[in-house]
Amino acid sequence: MTDSCLVPCSPLLCALVVTVAACAQGVDGAGFDLAIDAAVDALASPEAASAPPHALAPRPTSSAADLDASADAATAPPAAPAAPDAAPGDADVADASPGSRPSPGDLLITEVMFYPSGAEPQSEWFEVYNLTGSPKVLSGLTIQDGYPRTHTIGTSPVVVAPPYAYVVLVRSRSAAQTDLLPASSVVYEYGAGVLADQGIQLENGVGGAVSLWDGTTELADVPYGSWGAAVAPGETIEMSALRYTGSDTPSAWCVARYAWAIGADDGTPGAPGDCP
């Protein structure tokens, strides 16, 4: 009769189930007595004495790995906060231009070496002055000679005239080095990779001229060939005063008087002129 306990239960509950089942099945007096005896024996067994009153099926236990994972989760440091988004304006600073495009009146051509003592046109150069208090980008501007031949100033690297500064643009960097021009003042080589009879050439005759353009807008012009200035080989012409108005007339110019270095031609490349 004890086979009636099909589910895990306490011995007391099983004894009661056995007794009730015997009654339900119409067991006679002797059989009922046997059922009662079996129930009493079950109650008196060692298992009944030690079992909890409401013992159920064994509860699942956690493995050692589960316990270790739980401990790690409890002691793990908090996650680092997410990095903040870039502050407004950071991208603008990173992409900021090194300067602005010049307007008429911002730049002057202040010195021209069109008749060097060295090889022509390799030793030719001219000087530009920034009249403003902000950097001006020369890249993208067009140089034009008296022919007129043209050359667009390159963008890699960007060519800039700093505020209130003189910069020199040369036909050839190697010739400029040989001629002892101050390297720190040379910002651009407009004759790189060009044959001697091509590209910008600062003529010595009446057709000599050099100008700077932004598209169709003239920024500076020096038509020196028409002035008939008496210039000897190795002498530059210099602007006598830093004024935009009248800068394209002969009265605004003089011939350089002193060499810029021992053994060099006369002029003041990258520096104020020495006109009387």
C-alpha cells in the first residue's frame, strides 16, 4: 500500500494517504488493521524522525562557476562614463582657414627683381606686403607678367602672407638660395618644373610688368617697363611708401641702393625698402 505515495512527501502524509486509500478500497477489518500498522511503522522509521515536516523534491543548487560569476559581478568596478560629445566649435577650430582671401587694397607688390646679375629668369623674384592685421591667403591668386603669361599660386601647402609682413615669391628656390635671399622670407616658387623660356618672366624692356589677380579682380599692379627707370644689373626697384593709392605709378618707386647680403645684389627682400 505504500506504493500509493507516488510523489515525494513526508512519512506522515504517506501514512495518512495509505489509510485513506484502504478505506476507499473497502478493505476488511484485518486488511485495514494491516494498513494502520504499516502507517505506524512508517512514522516510527528513522527517515520519518529526521525528515522535515514538508519535505519536497530537492532544490537545485548553484555550481561553483555560478557562485564565482555572481561574486565577480558584485565586486566589479562601475563602468566608465561615456566620453562626452565634442564641444561646440571644435570642428570649426580644426577646419579653420589659415587666413582670408585678400581684397583690393590689402596687398602691395613692394619690390621687383627683374634685372638680376644672375641667370634670367631663374634669379627673378618679387615681394608682396600684407597691409592688414590678419593673414591673407595667396593660394589661388594669379600672377601675371607683361606678356601676359599667367600662373596660379598653388594650394599645397597653402601660401599665406602674415599680417603686416613682407613675403617673397621666387622663380626658382635653388637660384634664390644661390643669390643669398633670406630663406625665411621665401614663401613660394612660381617657376617650379617650368622651362626657362616658359612661365612667368619679368621682362627688362618696356613690356615688363607684374600683377596679382583674384579671378578678374586686380589686387596689385606694377607696370614698371613703361616707366623707363634706369636700373643696372643686380638692382631691384622698391616701393618708397606703403600706400595702395598710386602704387602703380613711377613716383611711388625708387632703385635699391644697398646689397641685402655680402656678395649679393642690391635690394631688401623680405624687409622694408631703403628708398631715400
